[in-house]
Amino acid sequence: MVNTLIFNAYDIVVSFTQATINAELVKLASGGTIKKEIVLYRILNSANVYEYTVVNTAADIPQGAEFIDGVIVPGICINKSGSDVVLTLNFVSGNASFIDKNGFGPLAKLKQYDMAGWKYGFTVNLDLSAYNHDDKRIPSPEVQAELNGFSAANLSIDCLFLDFMSTDLKSTVPAETSCPAEMTEFMSYYFKHLDATGNPYILGYSASANNGSSFSQNIPPTLKPVGTNYTMFSDPVYSGLSNLNYTLVTEGGHGSASGTPNTLDTNWFTPNDKAAGKMIISANCFLEALILRPFYNNLQQQTIAQVSQHINVGAGNSYEAAKSIHNNTWSFNISNVNGGDDQYINQFNVSLDNVDGAVILNFTGNLHIYKEVSKDCFFCTARAYASADIGWNGTVKICIANGELAIDKSFAIVSQHSDHDTNTCADAFSWMGKIIGGILDVFTGWTDNGMFSNLLSDAFSISLPGIGNLSVGLGNFSNTASSMVLTPTGSNYNLAPSGDSPAMDALGNIYIDLSLN
């Protein structure tokens, strides 16, 4: 599936690289959430069936038992796109003792092994389900503290974890496994034990706002997550850049998650990417909902409010009817009444450009109004007309400053022209002059008094109900973003500027780098 088609069902993607997740799993092991040392043994019971026992230290292993006692570095390998991963345990040191199968009965003896360099890997199913504080999944202390805070904020928390119970624990991945065959039995028991006593292999958490939640209440609805799913992408060349993607739906976007996301076909990350993760927001929820649509509606309403007092025309097209896209240029035809006695043309284009760590929206527009009046008299036809034309442009710069999305804007009139005339027959009719004069007064106010420049600026003064202006909403979103998806250790991440962050594609989706603190 072309990556951007994911926005047909989801609104925001938060993506972390395999390298980032593995660094987080190492932190979980270093901090003790994932136990670094695996110690377990097995003995034959009276029914000649193996009994396995997990213990804390090698001193707890009975004499003569087969055992493993190894120190691990955990990691995942995203070896195929979809919804599964390979869990790899790299043994950096340790000892093992297995019965030598070359012997039999009394001749069978325990054979000692050095576990340094052993590797064990198997495909694990993932599961994303609601997190409960009394379940058998064990978060790090830092995550636990944050989750406790979330509960008070009336959130639902989804937890993405390695689901050992629905996994074939005895099916290893040859490319990720290098150890004696006996390890399969030992490790399959070990992960069943983890599932029963507390599974610490959690890849992340996502927070969704419930009704009445204080979480993200001051960010725009199109950026407020209310549901989550996930998908994986495997990079066959740059494995560290393979990634786990949380796919979020927002309150003002699709509203609810529907179905499993399709498999992505390209990597969000480039080979030279240094970012730990990326956030991609759909055009519908950012560019259109927060910038273009409000600007369009404000410009349309404010212009027609003045124009309609002097010419007989309607407001024009709806936003969707007015919009067309060609390459990276979005065109808007508010009105194109270009014939007759009452004419009103109001159009603008927006080109989407990426310039050294910023998105530049270049606006160019033109406005044309024309009014003609006539009256048949006994000896002549009185005719008068007036026209006004304004050309304008503007730029909107979207960048990241101090960890927050920031917007800067400027608009100006670049050309202006007016014309009017009456024939000699019309000179006798003062009411014609008043009609024509009204249009010229509007034009004079727009140009000489700066009213149209103010109108453009006001059109971009976008107010978010219950929040404030757009800058306030984006600042609140930036501060809340790192709580929407939690990493395995709860590490905070920031919106990060770079030569390619933020950036926008021709479809208007915005790409933002994430850096871990």
C-alpha cells in the first residue's frame, strides 16, 4: 500500500525505528524491568516428564540438573512488514549444562557450555489491548508513574506487547538463532513463565482521550487521539530503520479506528535519517483543518460581506468545490462570475515548498469586481460601469522552535487597478454615479487605507473554539505530543527541527522528526 493511503482510515502516524526500540529494550534490561539474567533448570519427575523451574541465582540449581544461566541483551528484529516481530536474545555471558545425547542411560553425562555469543530468536505475535494496572504486564517505574497520572486524567491506555501465549514458542528463526537445540525447550518454558508471572516485553503505550478527559483538551480536535492501531515496516537494506508505526485516529478526523492498517510499501525514514522517530499528520487534520479551510472560509465571508453591498453576486463555492490540486500547488476558486453586469472573481493558489527545515506556504491571489448599470431613455441609453482589481500574495512559514510547532505569516497587496466611466447620457442620472462611487469607495478603502491587507491578515487569524488562536493550539499540541505514544521506558521525545523537519509532501501531509531526551 502506498504509505499515504493509510490516511484514508487514520489521521496521525507515530513511527519509531527498530534501532530506537532496541535501545529502549536495553534500558529496560539495565533498569531491571526486563531481568538480564535468565536462570532456570529442569529435572525429570517420577513420571519421566521434565519439570522446569525459574530461579534467581545459579546457587538455587540442584546438583545434576540441566540448566541455563545466561546474561542477555534483548532486542527485536522487524524482518517482515505487517504485525509480527522477531524477539532476539543475545547472550553476552553465561553457562549451560545439557545431557550429552551421545550417551545413554548411565553413560549419559552433563555437558557444559559457554553461552557467550549464543543467540536465540523466534517470531512473536503482537497484541494491542487496553492496559489495566492489575494485569500481568510490567511497565518500567517511569512508565508506571506516568500511567498513574493518566488514570487521573480519565484516559484509556492501549499497550502494545509481545504476546507469548498466542505465539509458537518452539519455532525459532534460523537467521536469528545460534545455540544448541535444547535451548528451544528451555526458552519456550521461560516465556510461558513470563506470561504467567509478569510480561515486561512491552513495545509502547498509546493514550486516547475519553469524554470529559482533561488530556489534550486544549489542542485542536483534529489532533486529539481517540483510538490506536499499529503496523510494521521492514527495510530489507537498512534493518535499523525498519519501524513500528502507531496509527492514530483523532476526534476531529476519522473519529474511530476501523480495521487493521494495510502494510506500508516504503520507509518513512531515509538512509541518512538520524531521527529516533517521526510523526506524520494527514493533510486533512493539519494543513486543511487548521490553515487552508479556515483561511478560505474567512476570506470568502469577509470579502463577500463588503462586495455584496454593491454587486449582485453570491458568496461562491464551498471549500471542497473550490479546491483543486496539481503537483504541489493547491488552487481555490472561490468565485468566477466573469460575465454580465455583476462580476466577482476571487481566486488564490497555494504552493507547498520545503526550505531548510521549514514548510513555506506561498499564497498568490487575485480579486476582480465589476459593476455595470444602464437605463434606456427616450433619446439615449445611459450606461456606467466601475471595476476594481487587486493582486496579493503572502507566505506562511511552519517550523519548529523550542520544541514546538510555530507559524509565522505575512500578506501584502502587490498590484491594484481601478477603472470607471459613464457616457454622456448617464451623466444626468446621479443614482448611477452613487452606484459606481460605492464600488470605488470599497476599492479605495481596500488599497489606500490598507483594509484589504487587514482583511487578509484577519482571514489568517484563525481562532480555535475553547482554545484560542492557532499558535496556542499548536503549542498545546506540541507539549502533549510526547504523551500520545509512550516509548517502552517512558522516555520523553520532542518535535525536532532538521533540514527535513518539518516537511510537507505534495498531498499536504506534514512530516516531523522526533528526538528522544
